[in-house]
Amino acid sequence: MFSEQVIWITGASSGIGEALALQFAAQGARLVFSARREEELNRVREHCIDKGLPAGKTLVLPLDVTDHKAMPAAVERITGVFGRIDMLINNAGISQRSLCIDTDMSVYRQLMEVDVLGQIALTKAVLPLMLKQGSGHIVITSSVTGKLGVPFRTGYCAAKHAVMGFFDALRVEMIRHGIRVTTITPGFIRTNISTNALLGDGAAFGEMDKDIAEGMDVTRCAEVIMKGFRKGKQEIPVGGGKEMLALWLKRFFPSVLLRMMAKMMPAK
């Protein structure tokens, strides 16, 4: 299904982005790897080549999603090499671990710049090409926190709620153009997301949450996502723990969920 398709993955240097790259490599796709860390992107590229993907089907394209001015040139680079873009996976992002009262406004701005505006800007850079092609697939990695309110993550929840709304609306706009929009809604997945999360002063949290450490294996996560792509799902929830129950409670028993979430708060 994905053989020869041009797949552009941001946040491809680790975690879900890396795991998806390996899945697409096994399908014979043409892959564009983007993130800020070029050395790590090259590592992922070599891993894909080791799995049998020809080197000519790969392109390492370092990109900071907050640098909106660099995006048109990035699109031109990809089309210059591969001629088209079939799928954009907006997977770059950063999380948070701090109470609202302790969080500087600069941290909230950074979360919005990376997790929301960067995804919107890159999508807008790619859409004209897909409209010209008459086809394409836009993907956003949101989160269970895009539907729930979780303590210590006020900014992250706000950002993920925002991308949920934006890409749900974009899906409606793109139907008549033959362009698909898919939202990935991960729960607890074993990645470095909590280690890299921002504290209230902007420093890195530097630890792996217990829930993340005990979460779904990232390879299994990528397999579930690929299955959702093949089935044409508009939204792909992925996780294996209590966070999936929380989605159900939010819909049917929100007061029960509120009490559960409140228990996550420290006693003082």
C-alpha cells in the first residue's frame, strides 16, 4: 500500500517517529526524515537501510518546526528529489511537567509554538502541493491529553486540544479535494517524551514517568498506527492502559474521571 509513496515524518529522530519510519521502510516507501538533530536522523536512516530500504529512497532533512520561513525551501527540496509528497506526518512535539501556578508564560509559548503553530505552518506549506496533486494524506500526532484535562500538563493539554480541533476542521475542508486527515491519539507509550518535557522554568524534566515506563512498546504502537492507516481511520487511539479507559469515562462519566484525575495531585 505504501510502496514508493513519499512519506515525510517530523520528529523522526526518536520515539513514535522513528518507529513509524521503520514500519514504512519495511513497506518500501520513500522516506524523508526531519527533526532538529541531524546526527540522530542519520542514525534512523541507517537503521532503515539496514532493514532493506535502498539509500536512494531516503532523505535526511533537518528542520526546526518553529522556523516557519524554512518550510517552503524544505518542501522544494523534497519535490526536487522525489517529485511529490504523499503523506506528511506532523509528529514533532514537546510535553510539560509543571503546575500552572509554577509555569512561566514563556513555557506556554514554547509549547504552543512547537506543538501547535509549527504543525499548522508545516501543513500549510505542504497543502498547496497536495491540492495540485489532487491527493495526499496529512497526519497529526495528538495525544489522549487532547481530550482530557491532566494535572501538571495544562500547556500540553491546551496544545493537544488545539491540534485536535484544527485538524478535525481541516479534515472537513479537505474531503472534496481527496486529501485525507488522520489524528493519532497516543496514550502511554515508552518514549522519551517525559524525559524531555518542560518544567515550569523551561528546564527539562529529566525523568521517565512511571506510566510512560510501563506503557505500550513503541514498535507495537507504530504497528497499531499503520493498521489504522490501512483501514482509513480518521482517528487512531493507541495505548493499552488506564488512559484508554479515561477516554471512555470522559465521554460518558466525566465526573468520575474528574475525581480520578484529582487523585494525581499531591496532598499539599
